[in-house]
Amino acid sequence: MAADPPGPPGSSNHDDRPGQRPTEPLGGPAQPAEPPPAYGQPGSDLRSPAPTAPLPSDQSAPPAFAAAGPPREALAGFWRRAVSAFLDWLLVGIVAAAVGALFGVDTPAPPPAQGDGFQFQFAGTGPYILVELAYFTYFHATSAGQSIGNKILGIRVLDADTGRSLPYVRAFVRALMSNISALPCFLGFFWMLWEPRKRTWHDMVANSLVVRTTVYPPGEFGRPAH
């Protein structure tokens, strides 16, 4: 008795021929996932670890993951931050003197050299303190995370967890705490010399890091981030 002829492709009695390519799934081949944004860029988040290179195919262990975050060489050093602070001190002192003269209030002479983590004198009340707090609160909460001195020296202040700009409240707390960090013989400022992530006391209180812009370029300078 003759065998039944093969049915059309796709029927139950159709035999696939060797070498026949399977049909692709709807939507085409799967696309590789995009890598997560780098620290310091929009959308970055240090709480999502970045995967390292996959292991060789002959190993059955899953790929290892490295801790996310800026490498130590990307963190701003002591002298770069000190010069940045000195430039900010000059600018804030000039503005404070102008404000004091406008309202008939004397500003301390010389004003405190208060900047990104450094204060060289303790004198400073009235207009200087107000201008100082407003200055660092505003600029460190911008999309660039930079004061004018920071911009000149190529550094920026970022959230230690997400790599984004600080919100206004934390930028204000950081500026206020920087004055307290100077009280015990500047110990809070020199703390960055042996702290693993080069943080001062006010960096730790505000959960911030100071990084170099050559590694993590800033956003638009002077533009509010929130």
C-alpha cells in the first residue's frame, strides 16, 4: 500500500528537511541590552552595579560584578580643592562686602576663606555667612554641581550614591557643616587626606563626593538641576 504523500509545510505530517533555517520570532532577533549610564551622567545610579566582562565559556560560574562608583584617581585631591576654595573665598568676600556696604553693615576683614571643604579663618558673620550659604547652596545644586572656583579648577560636587547633583537641602547642609568642620583645628577638612573616598566631614554629612570633570564631565553650568 502506497504511503500518503507529504502535506504542505506547517502540517502535522510535514518533515523538516536537514539544514532548513527556523523562522525568526516576531519582532526580529533580540537586541543587546544598553549599558547603564556612567556615574555622574543623567540617569546614573551607583546602587545598580555595572557588570564586568563575561567569564570564558568553559567556566560555569556566573559573571562577576564590580562595585560601581568613581575610582580613587577620579576624586579631587587636596590642593585642587584648596585653590578652588581660595577663588571662591575672593568672590564671596567681594559680594559680601558689596552687600554689607549697601545695607550699612560691616563685613569682617579679611573674610573667612570658605570654599569647597576648606576654611582658613574663623572670622565671618553677617553678610559673609549669608552670601556664603546662598552661593554654595545654589551652585552645588545646579546640574553642573560646581561653584565658580570648582569650574576653574575642574572639579564638581555630586551625590555619592547616584552621581547626580545634590538637592538644595543637602547642598545647604553641606555648606553649613563646612563651617563646623573647621572648629577642631581644621580636622574636618584634613580628614580627606586619609579617608578612602577623600571626603571631608561635611562630605560625609551631605553624602557627597568631589570628582574631577576630566573623568565625569558636568552638565550645564549655573542651571538648576531640580
